[in-house]
Amino acid sequence: MVAGGALSSCGKKETESAEEAALGPIPTDQMEYRSGKHGEKVSLLGYGCMRWPEVADKKEGENNLDQEAINRLIDYAMEHGVNYYDTSPVYCQGYSERATGIALSRHPRDKYMVATKMSNFDPRLWSLEASKNLYYTSLKELQVDYFDFYLLHSIGGGGMKNLHNRFLDNGVLDFLLEERKAGRIRNLGFSFHGDIEVFDYMLAHNDEYQWDFVQIQLNYVDWTNSRRSDWKGGDAEYLYRELEKRGIPAVIMEPLLGGRLAKVNKHSTEELKSIEPQRSIASWAFRFAGHEKGTLTVLSGMTYMEHLQDNLRTFAPYKELTDSELELLYKIGHEFATFPTVPCTACQYCMPCPYGLDIPTIFRHYNDCLNDGMIAENEQSSDYRKLRKKYLHSYLQKVERERQADHCIGCGKCLSHCPQKIDIPRQMQRIDKYEQSLRESL
């Protein structure tokens, strides 16, 4: 907190809790920095601009982002040493670049680094002309004449065929390589989800492409369980080690698994709090993501001021994990992976659903039910019944009736968009049965 209380992303004045007051002010000169491929000093905490705050009176089909709140968040982040801002033409219903550009342009250009992406997912954007237009539009929206970091967005989905269609056969990658030579791209890389053959191909051609960085999903659950044949999450350790071999810096996404590691089960929470009572549960996941020295920056989509402040306490200054702390996180990660939760990271790529389902919210509430329900020793106990009632009420309250799981018709249009390869229609059927069982048991 700053003296007198800071303005939150909702425009309300924040007050310090006793715990926050005990932690003291957040220093403005202790951010951890890592060196990029060309000597850039990049803040270990990077701002993910996928989840900017919205105005209360949202209107369908319009820009509903709260620009004043975004300005305050970026001002506060920059004041505390954050200099890496990651966006995309498709984030926030297509308005993230514009909002981010407005906020950043109020600061000297040499005080921030902007990263955006070639998000040419739609086949209508696969031509060189259409992709180049997307590229030039990003420059305009972000109000810059060069990109500090530019990515081929989410390669791997759709396999090698999709890679060829989006980037290789149409000349788009050749164009981006020329833009790097011209200095309009300072660092060129890609973000990865999906088919490992695509990742391996891109690194096998590193001598030709000379990747400056690569963005991967990494957290203590995916890292701990990446070698298990039954694990359906990311191959985090493999991805990181392959980059490490080649000296390619890693940008980390999903350090919280879409927020799922901000709240772990009661037993794990007690273990972490026994070590450092004042640290948030989320801070442990962020410290893990920054643990490897090849990590350039750790992205966090901070919608609210309290999230930004908590992360600043983690990275300014950054505190290395001890061996015993690492072992504890490995253990928690293994236990977490045994829960039959849905591995949704709330990336929103599956949205909008053509039949109106709120897919990420449905998965989040289902996962919450499982996480809290599993700590009950006796399913017939009053405490367990209270938990079931609590989360059923939350599900019915926060997910509109016409957007609940039972409205899924199994069309499958969401399947190709999910980076986590979730069988969304099957999971919707499972969740619908679970919600029905909750109703019948109360």
C-alpha cells in the first residue's frame, strides 16, 4: 500500500489490513531484473494484459475496459519497477492493445518494454497481407514504432499443419525475421501450447531462426508431474531444459495455473503458512516460476491492485526458494495433480461459446468444490454439507442459468481452441451430473 491508501482497479480507496501494515511499504527500488538475449534488463515480474478491469455498466459489443483503472495499475507497476507488458490483438475482446498503449504512452518509451503477438488464428488471417496488416495494426494500437518482444502466438495447437499454414508456407515468419533485421522487432520468439513436435521443430531450426526468447507454461504442478505418463498437463521441465540447453531465455505464463494455485487445499495451506505466515499462497507459485536462472520474466494477469501489490512483494525483492521449500512445493504439486479437477487456466480461448456457456467460470466453481470438499473426512458431516451448499449456491448465483453446464449440446467447436486439450463437452457432462447430485443431496 502507498501512504494514504491507493486507488484500486475499481476506483475505490483501499485501506491497509493489519497484516499489510505489518509488512510495511512496498519498496520502489528492489525489483529483481534478469538479462535478455541482447543485454536488456527485464523485470522478473511481467504484466500480463489479458485480464484488464472492466467498467461496471458493460455493453455488448463495445470496449468495456476501465481505462482509468488500467492507467493507475500501470503507473503503480512502473513506479515499482515493472517494465515488461505482454498483450495480444485478441486479448480483452480485441481491446487490450489499445488500452495498454494508451496507458504506456503516458511514460517515456525507454522505461517500458512491450510484447505482443501475431495472433493470426483465424484462417482469414493466414495470408501474408492479412498477417502484415495485423502486425502494423499492433504498432498503431500500442503507439510504438518498434516492438521490444514479438511472438508467434500459441504455436503447437493444430500441429505441424497449423504451423505451416499460419507462419511457414505463407511467408509470415520470413517477414518477421526481416522486421527483426530492420530493428522494428528487438526480440523475436514464440509462445507454445500443444503438440511437442512443433516445439521440437522450432528449436531444431534455432540456428536458422535464432530465437531470442520463448514463452512456456510453467508452474510447480506441471513441473513436478511432467514426466508422468498419466499427466495431462504441461511438459514444463522438458520445455525449460530444452531452452536452457540453447541459452534461450524463458518467459513464463500460467505460473498460477489460471489462478488455481492461488488457493490450495487446507493441509497444504497450513504447511505453507507455517513457514511464512504473511506470504500469500499465490506468492509460492510465483517464487517457483522465477526460481530457474533462465527465466526472463514471470507473467501475471493482475486485474486488481491487491494482486499487483502482492506480486510486487514477491519480486521486489525476490527471495530464492530453499531446497526444503522446493521439496514441499514438489510434494504439494504431486498431491494437487491427483485431484480430479479440470485443468482449465481461464485463458478464455474457448470463448465465446456459440450456445452461451460460461466455460471458464463453470470449471472454476467445479474445481473449488473439489478442492474444499476433499478435506472433509466424513461426507455426511454437517461441515461437508455446508461446503456443498456453499458452492452450489455460488454456482447458481455466479453462473447465469442459461450459461450453466447442462446447456452444452456437445457441438465441439471449443475443442480446437483449448491449449490444455480439455475435452470440454465431456467435462460439461460430468459437471452437470455433479451439480445434479449436489441438488439431490441437499
